[in-house]
Amino acid sequence: MPTDKDLSKYRIEQAEECLKVSKQCATMDAHKSAANRSYYCVFNSMRGVLALDKVDFKKHSAVMSYFRANYIKTGILGNDLSDILKDLFEVRNASDYDPFYVVSKEEVEQQIEEAEYFLDEVKKYLSDKIG
């Protein structure tokens, strides 16, 4: 039977895959798709942490709220992750739901950089917890 650690590892693997796909999309000038995958890298990273708490939510806003309250505001993870989360979420929403929103190459490059940093910080935190 899979454990909470197994679920956490799986979600981190999903985050890594999203980051990889985001980079591939960016090289093909598929900026909206790259922004979407960057956000999902961050989202899956958060869910990887929440798996160890045996917590999950149906709404993205609930995942973000729990993560911020229990990991950022407590100082376990840096405040800069909250800004990254806000930025990636806003761009992803705009690019997914506003048909006239244009994501620039520069914006996508920043999104990818921020997603990679977020994932790295989460992986550092999880390294001694999931192996």
C-alpha cells in the first residue's frame, strides 16, 4: 500500500515533469502552455508537501492557503515563495481564461525560473522527509 511519502514523491515527480514540459513549450514559443505548466510545477510541489500532512483540497485556492499558512507564514519556507505563487497563479489564470491575454517570452522565462526555484526549495525541505 502506498504511503504518504510515496504520494509526496509522486507529486514531486509530477512537478518535475511539468517544469520539463514548460521549458519545452517555451522553446516552441507556446507561451501560454509554458505558463500553465510552470504554475502546475508549483502546484504539484505544494501538494507534495501537503501529502505528508495527509491533507489535500479540491480547490487550488485552498491548497495555496493551507501551504501559505502552514509553511510560509510559520517560517518553514521563505516568504519569497508566496510572491512566486501569486505571480504564477495570476499569469496562469489570465493565460488560461482570458482569450486576449498575451504571455511574453520574457514573462515565460521568468515564470520558468521562479517555478524551478520554488521546486528546488520544496525539494530541499522534503529531502530528509521523503528520502
